[in-house]
Amino acid sequence: MLAPPEGSTNNVDKTPLVGGTSSSVMRRISGIFNKNNYGPSSSNSDSSYVQFTSFSDESSTRTLGSFAGVFAPVSLSMFSALIFLRMGYIVGNAGLLVTLAQFAIAYTILIFTVSSVCAISTNGAVEGGGAYFMISRTLGPEFGGSIGTLFFLANVVSSALCISGCVEGLVENFGPSGYFIKNILKDGRWWEFLYCTALNIANLIICLIGAAMFAKTTVFVLAIVCVCLAITFFSFFYQGIIEVPVPASNTLIHNITNFTYTGLNSTTLYSNLFEHYGKDYTAKGELVTFATVFGVLFSGVTGIMAGANMSGELKNPGKSIPRGTLSAIGFTLTIYLSMSLLVASTSTKDLMQNNYLFLAGVSVFPASVAIGLFTATWSAALSNVIGGSRVLEALAKDRIFGSILDFIPKGTWKGNPVAAVLVTSFLVQLVLLIGSLNLIAQLNSVLFLLSYLATNLACLGLELAGAPNFRPSFVYFTWHTAFIGLLGTFIMMFVINPIYAACSILLCLLLVIFLHLFSPSKGADWGSISQALIFHQVRKYLLLLDSRKDHVKFWRPQVLLLVNNPRSACPLIDFINGLKKGGLYVLGHVVRGESNEGPDPTLDMTLHWQNLVDHLKVKAFIELTVAKTIREGLQHLMRLSGMGAMKPNTVIIGFLDNQEPMDFLVESESPYKHVDFENDLFPMEGHGSLEPLEYIQMMRDVLRMNKNLCLCRNFAKLKKDLKIVKSKLYIDVWPVNFLNPGEQDAFDITSLFMMQLACIVNMVPLWSQLKLRICVCDETRTSYFQLNSTGQNHTEKLKMMLKKLRISAEIFPISEWGNVIESHGSNMATYVKSFNNLIRDQTAETAVTFIYLPAPPVEDEHVASYYSNLEIISRDLPPTIFVHGVSMVTSTTL
């Protein structure tokens, strides 16, 4: 079992990366990219070269600068329905001071989140999918997939929000009490839903045939919005006192038909400084609160990702995204603050609370408000459908949800994800059934806040993990900005709507768990921040783990299992996994050869061993070494396995025998069978030999290095099958040194260590139904063990010790044992065979047997007889473990 293969299963292409033909070099590079899912594989060197140089060719598609590529789409997304349709709602209910405070809170969150977006986007190219791509490639597929799903839903809700705002503005301008033209559009709940549906269908058609053209017109659309804003600002200074009618949609007001617009007036400004919350006439008269106002406000400024989503088309993403996004934030903040101040200085509370579109009634050119509202909301709604469909397409291409979304990539026509657009528009239609713009706004805000929270979390994790490759060129990012952004988004989610926030977080966690268990992308080679954080924490705590502070009360097995070939050792590997009791578990393997000649064979073997560990579901580390002899390799493993104070304290070696090995990875009835492990991985043939002398020398080395020693034999009989375990009743312990039996054998370090191991095995759920049995001499039949000085016989003393050690075990007297022990010394061969027969007679219902291992002889001339005795004693027994302990492992103190 111990002799390893002479060679290794190194199948890696050994073509050197430096030197050779250019085509071979390019083929190697292409292979590296293909392995990491950067593109389709190809065996042709020319296509490999094209694939490699495609990075330079990509520059031909990067045509947008900071203004058209980032500033314009971000500004339009942040204006949406808020600028023309909800400023009166916000200021009229919250008052100017609270409004300014809410803008300060919202933009503080946005600025810190933009810092994280800029940090990620300037640390590498952001492809299609926007926030999903950034988060998934940073936090891994499980977390990224869940956030990406919610980010997709946020775009869907945002599109519905903008469509609702657009329709509300159209009805106010062209409805029964329209400011522009009256009675063109009918008013009512289902009429508005019909208009929303028509606009959603129009967006769908545009996305299917003209999305690319729309992206090129953002600057023109922004110019229209700015002209409309200029007219509105001019109206604040130009208009005097006028009466503005109440819209027909406001059913809360019955006897009043007009409210007063005062123009610039200090008295009006003073009356609007503080909050005076009223009722929302678009939400069936529900009372307005700080949370609902902030939800509406924040929903209008959630478009900060629009620029990052365009990174694939920007000439210089590292400069354009920070400059364009921050400039758009500054521009929109200036507009919002100016608008808030002017609205509070010119409009009464009653006007703002009862007519959300009063700006159309006071504008010198009422059509400007209608045009500005329509263009701002329509462009935002359309961009959300486009962005959402791209996120859905990215989720499908990454196979986050497996085959469920396979129809999405297939439904692509000329680069346009038709199927994704159809699904997105359908979901937008479902959200439109909610009806109220303000209710949709709260849900929209919570979902976007969650995606911002994840973005800040990703950057905070990268910064705290200290990953050397996290070097964003955006210099204003620190972990403080990410933490403040994360904390702010988390708090405001619950301020806006605790139910929405709790449900979205719960849905996110459920998606994380679902994707972790079932997603085909969970093993994607994207790199996960969790690994960096785990490394950071493990290193820190390993430094805190001090071997000088070890105490026997907290002792646990730290196991090094020497494995020749895992094909024949699967049951033993599985068994020891339960024996470790949460301790360190190292699978060691020695490759015989010259370590300083040729490529290291362990490099390629490590991956196969790690796959095997995953298949067997054991919590073990892999340590492979190259040495001239197995003994030398074991010395390497004992000295170097583990790290810091977490080092193996117990070495387990398979027994050296001539038994024909079983291949548990291909055996038809084996519970460890798996089709992925062909015979060329861990080959059964080609093993070298190991002599008993070297084997015993290895045992000496283990004890010389002050480590506990275990020898395992007959574990091929052990199958991972509940039926097999349930057919057995006992775990046996034989606490007697058969080479030199004595009264104190059951109480020495080796026996205590053996009982501790047996007790640990009995704690494993699979083995917990078995009874621990201590096999002792029947003192009524023999006088070999006499009464001790306290008057206690051997059995009573053993029972007392087990009680103090809290080991639940049955004392099992064996009448024949005394006769066998008394024959010790007369004829060793006969004595050892008798010992084997005695043990074998008691094992009909035994699952595992623990036997006392005497220390190996110091002189080489005694090695043959010592090894022969071990072989005879363990012959034809159930799975057997010889145990020799070197240190105290049990404690009777608290």
C-alpha cells in the first residue's frame, strides 16, 4: 500500500513559453486564455494569434469620450421623472431644510458608491452587464449572480417607474385638466395602465430595432432636457402671482379648484422651510412620511451606473468613468438644489402637495415641461430596458441559472439580445400593474441601494484583503469611502421601506445559497474575494496560534495520512476524515525520484489530488513531495506539513502487506466510484517495493520526531454504507502490549491515546450507533493481574478511569485472554497466533479494532520478527488500527 508510482501523471504541455516558434508561443498563450473562459478554444495557431491580438483590435470599437459616453447617460438617468414631476411632492411635504438634508444624504451615498465604481472600473475593463459584471468578478459567481439578478430587477422596476412618470405627466398635460391641451387623453386607473402599456410596447420596438441609434442620441436628448430646464428656471423669475388649477386626478380635493403660485417671495420661502407632511393623492390618500419622500427622491438619482455600463465603448474608461460620473453628479446636484430653493421660494405648500405637475402651470412655455418630462422619463425608461436586457444576457451567458436561461443567448439577432429584451419588457409590464409611481419608487430605491451596497462591499473586501492586484488608478478611493457608502446604503434601505429591504436582503441570501448549491457557474474561474479574505484571516489567526500555549484539554488529532495510491485507500481516507475531529488533516504522498532533475511531477498531480478530495468530500490538505526513498519523503512531510502551530501530531501509515489492492474509483459496487478518474490518473500498476526494514525505520522516525503513530490494515473491508455499519455492534479496544504485557498497559499513554481515538470515532454520526468495548482479562480465571495497593482489581480501576475521562465504554472481560498472556515467552510464534485467534474470535460483530502497538525495536536484527508479529496479529481481522502514543491526550480537569 505504501510504495508510490515510479513516475508521475504529468500531462501538461511542456512547450517552453520562452523560445521556440512564435506560433507555439501564441498557442500557449491562447490555451491559457481558453482555460480561463476568455474565448472559444482553437487548435489552430493562426486563430490563436487572432484571439490574442483581439485586445488591440477592440480599440476600434471604443469611440465614446467622457461627455457622450458617461456624462450624458448618467445625467439623463439621474433626472428621469424627478426633475419635472416630483420636486413639488418632495419640497411640499418635507420642507426645504429636510429636502436639502435628503439630497445631502442621497448624494453622499452616491459619491462614496461612485468611488467604489470608479475603483473597480479603473482596476480592469468592465464588460457587458455593468454592476453584475463588476460584482460577480469580484465577489464570485454566487454573490455576483444574486446581486446581478436583483440589479436586473432594479432596472425593470426603474423602467416601470419612468414609464409611470412619463404617463402621469402626459395625462396632466393632455388630460381633462391638461395645461397644454385638454381632453386629448382620458384619465383613470386603467386608462393610465393602457398608456403605460403602449409606451412599454414602443420601448420594446425601439430596443429591438433601434437601441444602438438611441445610444448615440443621448447628447441630443440631454440638450433638449437642458433647454426645458432653462425655460423652467426663467419662469421662476419671470412669473408673478398666478392661480394654478387642481388636476382632475386629485380626488382628495372637492371644493377647491385652484391654488396660488406666489412667485419669488420670502414669506413663501419661510413657510416652506420645515416639513409639513400631507397625503399622496396618487396613492389613494396614503400619508406621506420622511421615508416615502426619500424613496421617491432617491429613485430619481440612481443612474450612476450608466457610465460604467458603457466602459466597453469608451476610449479611456479609466479617465472617462470617474470624470464623467462625478461631473454628472455635480451637475445634477446643482440643478436639484437650485430647483428646490426656487420651488420653496415661489410655491405654496398646498399647491405642491395637491399638484405634482404645477411647473407646467407656471411655465412661460407649458409645452417645455411636457417635452422635458417626456424626453427625460422616456430616455431613462428606455435605457433601463436596454441595460436590464444586457444584464439578463450576461447572466444567461455565464450560465448562472444553468439551462433555464439558455434561450436568451440563442435569441440574439445581429448582436441584439432579442429574447432578453422581450423578457425584460414583459417583467416591466407586470410591475406597471402596481400603478402608483411613489410605491414603485420605494421598491426601485431599495433594489438599487442593495446593488450599491454590494458594490461597496466588493471594494471594501478587496481593500481589506490587501490583494496586490487591486490597484485602481482612481486615487480618491479608500476603505473609508467604501465603508461609509456600505453603511449608508444599508441604513437607508430600511429607512425607505423596512419590509422591502428585509425581503430583498432575504431574497439575495436565498439566491446566494441556491447558486452555491446548484449553479453551474459556482466553479467559474473568475476569482472570488472570499478566497482573499479567507487567506487574510487565516494568516492572521495562524500567527495568533501559539504552540507554547497548547493544553491537553484542547488536544485534537492533527493527522498526516501517508497514502501510496488513493485508488486503493479511499475507505481509509474517508475513515480518517471522521477521526480528525475538526483537526488538521493532511494527505501526504511521496513520488520517488530525483527532485533536482526535470520538471517537478507534483505540480500536475496536485490538481488531480484536489479533485479527489472534492469527490470524496473530505476536509483535507494535500502535501506531495519528491524523494529518493519513501522514508526520506515521509521525513519531508512530517517536517514541512502544516503551518505555524498547526502541525500534524499524529502520523498514520497503511500496513505493509502483499494484499491485492482494490480500485475503489472504478469498482462497480464501490460507493467511491467516479467516471472522471480514469486509470491514467493514479495508475494502479508500476509500483515500487518497500522492504520491512525501511518500513520499521519509518515508524522509528515518526516516534523520534515525537509524533503519535498509527498503522492501518484491512480497511478495504470497510465500505461507506449504512447497512454495513448497522450490521455491526462494536468498536473494540485491546489495551495490552502483546510483546510485553503488564498490569499498567491499560493506563499508559498508548492505551489512553487509543481509547481517545476510539471515543472520537464513536462520536462520528455514522459510527455513533456502535458501542465502544474495552477488551480486558477475565480476572476470575487468571491471577496474571493482581490486586493493586488500593485493593482495587484491574477492572474496577479501569472503570474508575473511564468515568473520570467521560468515556462511555463497556468493559468486556475475555476469559481466554489470561491463558494466552500467561503463555507469553514460551513460544513467541505460537503466542502471537493465539493472540490473533483470540481477537478474531471476538470480532464477528466488530466494525473497527484498535490494538496496542509496541514500540519498534532499536536494533535492525529484530526488525523481521517484529514485523512478522504485527502481520500475524492483524491477519484476517476487521479494519484494524495499531496505535502508539507519545504524549498525554486526555484530561480530567475542567
